[in-house]
Amino acid sequence: QELGKEFEKAAPVLAGTTLVAQVSLLHSYESRWAINWQRHNQHYDPIEAIKSFYAPLKHQAGNVDIASPDTDFTHYKLVIAPALNLLTETQATRLIAYVQNGGHLVLGQRSAMKNGENGLERQPGPFHELLGGQVLQFYALADPVPVKGTWGSGESRLCAEQLKVEGSDTDVLLRYRRSNGWLDDQPAAVTRVAGKGKLHI
């Protein structure tokens, strides 16, 4: 009853207001279905991938939206696609425009791997030119692989993507350290300024 009375007092002040987040995590049912149909690593879960970003983002940014890739991204400063496996042409066009107009887009592992018809694409699909790089190979890992670079250090536990840097202005943020030989010192995360924004993978 007391809480109800407090809400009643606050209602006139809160009426018509809304929480505005500056950060968005993208969730796509089509991508979830595509990944779960062909997980590549049995321990990789697209929902867990989203959750792994949510807690630290919530701590730093306060409000975090979980949004569809069909959303209007223009008011977000940062958009993260942890597992955007399947991407339509319309969605890709919207995300590319978002970056070029000043947004920051982070693509997680297995993103832009399939087109709108569920056909395979070489990652990062329509972002290839914008990134100035591409995924040469992707692997399910049996053992963790250490990574180190300007973003700090850590390890990749489930999957690894061997990246090829093609743009002279594409920066390597992380590299795989000594592990299994075929990933040693290869780029693990890269970024590039595109228009007024940045793309990271």
C-alpha cells in the first residue's frame, strides 16, 4: 500500500517520460535458430554470449537496450552484436549507415556469417569493405588460447577467428599468443574508422 501511494505521488512527474539507453545489444531469433542448428562448438550459446556483454555494460552505462537488428540505431552511441549470425541486406545497410554516421559497432564471433536466405558468406559479409579485413578461418577450440593487445589480455575459450587485415588503416587490437601454432600471433580483434564512426570485430 505504501509503495502504491508513492507511485501515485510520482506518477504526474514520470508521465510521458522514458528511459533512453545509449548502448544496445542486438538479439535476433533467426540468428539464434541458425547457430543452434549448427553450433560448431557445443558449448557456444548465443544467449550466454549476449549475457556476457550485458552485466559489464549495465555496470558502465546504466541502461542497456536489447534490440532487434531491424531497430533504428541512430540514437545509440554503441551497438554490440554478440551473435548476429544471420543478416539481411536491409539490416546490413542500416548498420553500415549507423557506423558511417558516427556510431560504434562491435561484431562478435560468428556475426554476418549468413545472408537473409541462410546462405553462407565469408565473414564479415557486407562489412568486409568497411572493416578492411575478413575472417580467413574459424575454429572450435578444445583448449583456451591466450590473447593480448591494446585491449589488454585474456583468453578465447570456445571459438577463434583468424582475421586477415587488408586495410592500411585497419588496426589490430588483439593477437593470439603462443598456443597451438596455427593461431600464434594472428589478429584476434581489429578495428577501423569508417566515416564518422568505428567498426570492431
